[in-house]
Amino acid sequence: MKPAFRLADVSAQVATHLLLVLSVAVMILPLVWMVLTSFKPPVEVNIWPPRLLPQQWTLENYTLAFQRAPLVRFLVNSAIISVVGTVAILLTSAAAGYVFAKYDFPGKEVIFIAILATIMIPLEAYIVPFFTQVARWRLMDTLVGLVLPNLIASSGIFFMRQHILSIPDALLDAARIDGASEFYIFGRIILPLSSSALSALGIFMFMFIWTAFLWPLMITNSTQVMTMELGLTFFQSMFTIEYGPMMAASTIAVLPMLIVFVILRRRVIESIAMTGLRG
Amino acid sequence: MRSLNPPGEHDRDRVREAARVPDKASEAAGLWHTRWRAQLVFGVAVLVPVLALFASLRFVPMFQTFRFSLYDWALGAPTGRFIGLANFGALLADDAFRDAFWNTLVFCAGTTLPTLALSLALAELLNRRIARPTYYEMLFFVPVVLSLVPVSIVWKWIYEPKYGLLNYLLSLVGISPRAWLFDPQLVMPAIIVMSIWKGIGFYLVIFTAGLRNIPRDYFDAACIDGASWWSAFRFVTLPLLRPMLLFALVWASIQNLNVFTQVYVMTLSYGSAGTFGRPVQVLVLDIYNNAFRYFRLGYASAEAAILFLTVLVISVIQLRLLRERA
């Protein structure tokens, strides 16, 4: 029990809050600066000293950005590959996680360790042969080619296995005695009982796939299949120093993830915390 | 089932139980058999596609990285010429590679350590008994949610030499303007600062969760024993946070060894990345250039193999630490 009021406590609290508010301001400033710049007319973008708020608010930069680059197309492409990749990873991770957690078969350990061994190796380290392989499959410049590296994740399999291990065997045996098939057990027992782990993994993977950059840069040529991340770079090289429209396009690019975060904020934070605690 | 009752009592029950045993066994055997079949079907249905994906999307390209690294092979050519370890020899003599390797290590250490230290400090601040810690946590997390390309573009604008926000803010305290991204001395620190800013929220969330799992009693006990803040931190927080710290260290190191996007975007100028960015030429950027600008497939693969081994060695060392101390 704390005493009701102590001056030292209060001043420590105030100092802590002050420090935190200041740090938050630094963290948020670039975002605020981007959004506010995007509403400024060109004459106000390049001025000295810079002003935080636009004197005359305008949507000019947004119309320009939408005119010059197929931003909607970019957003749709990013959404497609992120959703497809996330769903694929969730499915393969949960199913393989279930098999590795609850089944016994010869060679299980070896296979699991082989998968686990790739957990540390990022795509960048083998991206060159990966590229030649996808080129051989004639999937260059296609959405299928874009989503290809993100159909499986060894970290996902490991994460789901750890979670499914904690589901009691007795529950599964009871279902089996009642005549449930393995597919039924997976779909109706394992998946629902893993919902928190699945959403944690899903949020993590969605963010991971959305921000992919090197792979889209390597395999896409046409704006038709560019993701938002890549499209923005393409757009940047067209504008070079016109920061107004660029800030508008950047604002559009960060908006979907920002909205998702605002809606699911607690879940997102919990998910990241969970990957850290479990990982 | 063995009964602990003395013989004589419940004899009839025992006989009945003994009589039931063979029945039960055959029933169990039947059940075991159907279950085994069901699991075989499901296991094969799951593992065959998953392993096929793993083989084609992970194991084969990984193996090919090492195979290609032994060839003199032009991108697009059907085949190459086997040259043994010559690519590695050439790499060691290549200034661009040596710069890139060194820059990558500098970036990795320069970003990872401050990011972890700052997020740990902030988590510690949030863990004091302050009101509304979750609001702060969410606000700190915002940069993590923003994707890397838009963020790099914004920072490029902040670092802009003539009208940039940073130069303005520094001018308020009497520091003269700099061309942050064009000055060979400043471009690496500038990109590091931006990367630290981007990463803090992620590790803050992990550390905050870790700190929340430490029972309050431990701190109270330390407090009663007259421990200073520092010794409570050193002897209570740090040891109990070790698993999370090491996870964060491994994860951040791997991420930062593969730095590419922010360097590419922030040094992208007039259509070609990294041309004036030699002081921040990093390994992945050099691999990209060798493969796609100079079409040196074998050479780029040798470089990728070195990245592969570097990542492996660094994470294995860090995991060793985890296993030893945990």
C-alpha cells in the first residue's frame, strides 16, 4: 500500500510523464510532418523557415499523386499479396505445427530440425538463386511470383507447434473416440483453440509481407503488379524533389496499416508481445 | 489396474475385470489401428505440400547459393563455368565488397545496440507506477506500423539540406545546416538514427511485456533490502528479462544485417541507387547491384553466401549465450 500523497512521488511522476511526452513527440513528429506537408501548396513546401501547419490547406498534392501514379492499383496489389501470404502461412504453420506437436513418426525430429534450421536465414541470403528459379518458372512480373516467398514460414511452424503442444492430448483423444476425423479435429478443435496464437502470427506476418521491398523490386517491371512499397519508389524517382505530392503518396501508403493499427491496437501490441515471449 | 485390496475381498469383481481384459485390448488395438490410419492420411496430406514448399522455396535456393558461388555465371546465361573458390578470392580483393561488409557491420551494431538500449530504458520508465502506460506504448509503436519506404521518403525530406526540418530545428540551437544524406561522414549516422527511430517501438513492446511478467514482489523485496534503482535493474530486471533480451538481440541483428530498403530509398537519386551512397553501400545493396546491374550471378551468389554465413555465425553465437545463461 502506498501512502495517499507524497510530494516526492508526485514530482517523480510528473518528471517521468514529461520525459515520456517529449519522447513520444519525437517519435510522432515525422508522421505529423509528413501528413501536414501533404496538405501544403507547393509554395509553402519549400520555404525557410519551415512552418508546421499549412497556411492554406489544399488537396492539390493528392490529386497530383493519384493522377501520376496508379496508387489504388499499388494498394490493391499490396493487399492481395499480404492477405494471400498471411492466410497461406497461417494454414501451413497451423497444420504442420499440429503434426509436429501431436504426431509421432520416424524421422520427425530430423525433419523438424531441418525446418527449424532455416529460421535464422533471411530471404536476402538466397535471393539470387531464388530469382533465377522464379524466372525459370516464368513467374516474373506476376502477383503469384510476388507472393511466392511468403507461403511458408519456419518461424510460424515453430510458433504454432509451441502453442499446440499446450493443448491437452486428452481432448483430442476424446474427440477421436467420438469418431472425429483428423481433419475435423484440426478444423474444429486445434484451430479454434489456437485463435490467439493465429491472430498474433497473422498480424506479424501481414506487417512483414506488406513491407517487403527487395523481392518486389527484383521481379516486377510493370506498374500493374507493383506493390505500394515499390510503387512509391518508382513514383519517387519520377518526382525527385517535389516533396508535396510525395508526402501525399506516402500518407496514402501508410494509411491502411495505420487504420488497421488504430482499430486493432490492443491486439497488435499483444501479438508482438506474444511473439517476443514465446519466441 | 492393480487392486490394493487384500485377496479374498472383491474376488468376483477381479475375475470379471480379468475376463474383460482381452476384449479391451482388442478394442484398443482396433482403435489404435484406425487412429494410426487417420493420422497417416492427415500427416501425409499436410507434410507433403509443406515439405515440397520448403524444398522448392528454401532448401534448394539455399543450396544453389553455395553452388552458384563456385561458378563464373552471367545472369540470364543457361550455364556457367566452374571456377572453384575464385569468386571468394576476388571478393576479398574487391574494395566495394570490403566497404559493403564493413558498412553492414557498422550499421548492424550501430543500430541494434542503441535501439535495444533505448527501448529497454523506455520500457523501464513505463514500468514505473505511472498512469496510462499503454497509451505511451501505442504511440511509441506507431513508427513500427508505418512501412519502410514512405518512412524513408519522409526522413529524406527531414534530412533535406536546404528546407529540411532537422536543419531548421538545429538552427534554433545555433547549429549550422548540414547536407545529411550527401556528406560521406554523416550519411551512415543519419540512416542509423532513422532506423533506430523505426525499431524502438517493436522492442519496447516486447520488453514491456517481459517486465510485466516479473512479479512486483521482487522489486519490493529489492527495495526493502535497500537496493538502489541500478542494482534492482542489474540484479532483478536484467536476469529475468534475459530470454526476451536475447530474442530481441538475435532478431534485431538479423534484420539489421539485411538492411537494404532505407539505404536504397534514401540514397536513391535521379534514378540510380547507391551511386553517391558509397559510404553506405551495404551488403544486400552490393549483392543487388552485382546481380542486376552487372549481371554477375556467381559473384553475387558468393557475396550472398558470405551474408548467409555471417547471419548464421552471429545468430548461433547469440543463441549459445541464450542456452548457456538461461
